[in-house]
Amino acid sequence: MPPPRAAGAPLPVRASAQPRLLLPDAPALVAGFGRGALLTPDGELLTLPAAELERRLNGLPPPLLVHAPATAKRLGLKPFPCHDLLELFAFAMPARPAAPTPRGLAIALDRDPPVDDEAAAAMLPDLATALLRHLAAGRAAPLNRDAAMLAAKLAEAANWPWAPSVLAALGAEEARASLDPLKVWRRLPEWEETAPPAPAAAFEVTPGDARRRLAEILGEAAEQRPQQADYASAAAAAFKPRAARGVPNLVLAEAGTGTGKTLGYVAPASLWAERNGAPVWISTFTRNLQRQIDQETARLYPDPAERRRRVVVRKGRENYLCLLNYEEAIGGATLAGALLPMALAARWALATRDGDLMGGDFPGWLAELFGHHAVWPLADRRGECIHSACPHYKQCFVEHSIRRARTATLVVANHALVMVQAALGGGEDGKPTRLVFD
């Protein structure tokens, strides 16, 4: 008799010796407005008006497509059963960016984008194959430790059409169904309190230093932009030591569109932070601009692990996955038979860089597939965070980001958060000594 299973331990999964690809024997559909391209299971590629497509689909298995609600709307049809590749993408490659179109998925999977709807329809089976191969290749990865149990539960409780293909790719057709994989807080790392950082040093960044750092970021093959280098030199003046107590260095710098202002100030800012052991905060107006600046820093820190350590995006609590709200949503979804969006959110929570639901690596199109009611309750938008009284406080994404920001090189925030923290005398994030307002 096997020993009893410990509370919270994963259920056993019986894996086959070798995974296999199990593609649904289904047509592929790409919709235009009032017409669409259909690849039949026999390999016939047709372009038909919406009425004829509806008639054809009635006699065929649920089709492969990308973005079921948009497809139905373009064809003027009611929602119909299908194999939506966006669902498979969110399960197999969570926290990866992809535009919710056949072209977007092709680019995300390193395929040449299709030139028209007919080429897109012909490509959908290849995209599905690529996703299943990716899942099979990574079936032993920590991310996929509980993936088979989750897929089995989706097959049992939600009749998810991709479940048989996912289980075959994982080599676990006989996996036991369980809700345990939804309890992601059991697998998320805990943050630890550390000693307060030492006061920042006061080493100067000269204009020449800023120019050299900018050249390092851009690389030898980059286009030479003298105005960008001049901008970096000017911005470096903000990082000089104060000439008198209580008199900060202020620089107001302006440059034309296309100059490369972001890297122009990132160059001296990052250099000052590295030399002086304290973060520089960059404050901008919108969440989209925050992400654009964050993406620019990939040129400075190309290694993802190093960039996560050195660059932190900070936003208000309402932008992040609240694990307590997520736990409540699981209960509601279980009772309502709506587990699929929670399962895809669980996959994302294990792979996300920082738990950012708004403008981060969360696929925004999940709200389009399942309705905003499936996503909005996952964040704390009512200001009801109970902080240390929360059972998931030690795994909280917000608390992780606050602590990472204290030891980061660059903290990319927004004006609202920076002004609130200033009004609170520093608040959760302490008092930054160097700020860039973009």
C-alpha cells in the first residue's frame, strides 16, 4: 500500500514513456468581415461568405481559430464550439506576449506572418503543432509540474476541447484531475525582510561618463545620434553632488521626437545607481509608457534574470494580481462551472515576472475571451488590502515588488504613485534621492 499523501502535495501523475502530438481532426477558420477562409479536414482551402461558412461549419467538427468572440462577430454568427488557439497559447506559453491574431501568434512562435486570410487558415494547424511541441519539450520543467492535473480537471469540469491534446503532449493521458494546481500561492516564492540599505554614496557621473555608458548601451553598430549623446551629457548634471545642503541639482532637458531621450537619461541614471548603491526612480505619465521604458532597459541589461533584479516596475496595488481575491474567484468559478479563465490565470501566475495584470505580461485578451468579469475581480480595485493579515502576504506580488525596488538600479514608476509616496513622506518605498520625471 502506498504511503498517505501529505496535505497540499500534488496528486500522482502517470506519465507515458514518450509524449505524442494529438491534433484535433478539425477545420481551420480565419474570419474577415462577412466572409472567411476555411481549411477543411480534407485539405481544401475555401474562401466563402459568412452564410456559406455557417452552413459548412454545421457539418464539421469545432474548427481551429484565433479569438473566438472576434471570429463570431466578424462573421455575424452566434458563439459556436471551437478550438481557440489563444487558450492553448495561454496554457502552453504563459506570460509570453502575443497579439490575439493569427499573425500575432505566428510572430510569437517565430514563424513568417501570413500574407492573407487564406495563408493564415493554412497556418493554424502548424501553430497548434508548434504549441503542443513546446509543451511536450518542457513537460519536465517546474512550470509544468502540475499542468497535467490541471488539464485533466479542465477536461472533467469544463469539457475543454484542448485537454486531450495537452495531456498527450505532456505524456499524461491518465493524470488524475485536481483543483490543487489552481492554488498557486503554494508554489510562489516568499519574500524576506532584509536590513535597510546603506545610505547612497555621492560619486559623480560626468558628461563623459554618460556618453560612454550610452555608447555601451547602443553598441558599435548603432546609428550615431549626436543629439542623443548631448542629451545624455546634459542629463548627467542632475547626478552631481549637491553644492549646498537643501539645494538639489535640477536639470530641465528637452529634445525632439526620435532623439532617443529614454536611453539618454537611462545612461547617466543607471551609472549613478550602480556607483552609489541606491536606485534612481523614473516617473512617467501612463502605464504604457512605464512598459516602454522598461523594454528599453533590455538593451542595458539583456539577461532577463539580471534585468528583473536591476529594473523594477512599480504601480499602485490595483494593478497587481491579489492572491486573496484570486482564491475567492476560484471558489466562485468552481460553483459556476467557469474554471478555464482561472486555470489560465494560474498558469500565468507561475510564470509572470511581477504579477502585473495591467500592462504587464498578463494577456489582456483573456478578458475579451471570457469577459471582463473574469479578470477585473483578480486585482484589489476597492482598496481593501489587509496587508499582513492576509494569509498570502508573504507571497504577495506587490510586497515582492516593494522589496525588490529597494535594491534595484532603476525603478520605473508613474506620477500618481510617486506623488502619493511623496505626500506620505516616502511611504512603502522609502525616499528616493534621485528622480527622473519623463
